[in-house]
Amino acid sequence: MLALAAGHIDAKPTYGRDDEKNLEFIGFLTFLDRPKEGVSETLSELADLGVSVKVITGDNALVSAAVFGFVPLPAALVVAIAAIATLYVVATELLKASFYRNRMLTS
């Protein structure tokens, strides 16, 4: 989803956040990227063959749940996707903290 706004901005070589002032809100632009037709049948066929499907996405938990609401996947899988995203964020923050702590100790 994107929020759209309009206003007059003088032409210049580069633009920054300071240029985003005195704009008029126009509305929201939304996107819907539904799964392809037949994906439910394909997943069922794979399950019958003993293939376990895993989905990894960069979307947040709400977006993932909405997308997978169109496809009959186990609820635990959607939760697992959200957990992976959360773990990534936590791990990234821990790595940053460790890097800065080690940098301070060796300086």
C-alpha cells in the first residue's frame, strides 16, 4: 500500500525529505497479488506425493496471513513464516549490538 500526495516542488538536481512538506493527501494505492489459479490443487498433489512445502517470505505476519488466506496452508506454516521474519529482525539487531560492542572493546 502506498499513500499518495501531491504538491508543487521546484525542479532541482536532487530531492530529500525536506521536500516532502505542504503536500495534499490524495489517497492510497493498493496492490493485490493473488496466488496463481490451481495452486491449491498443486499443493494437494505435492502433499499426496509426500512433498512438504515451505514458504519463506519477507512480508510481515499480517501480509503473509492475508496472502495465504487464499491458499489452504496449515495455520502453523503461516505462524512459522512470521516467526522467521521476527527471528531475522532480532538476529540482525543482536549482530549489530555485538559488532559495536566488540568495536568499542578493541578501540
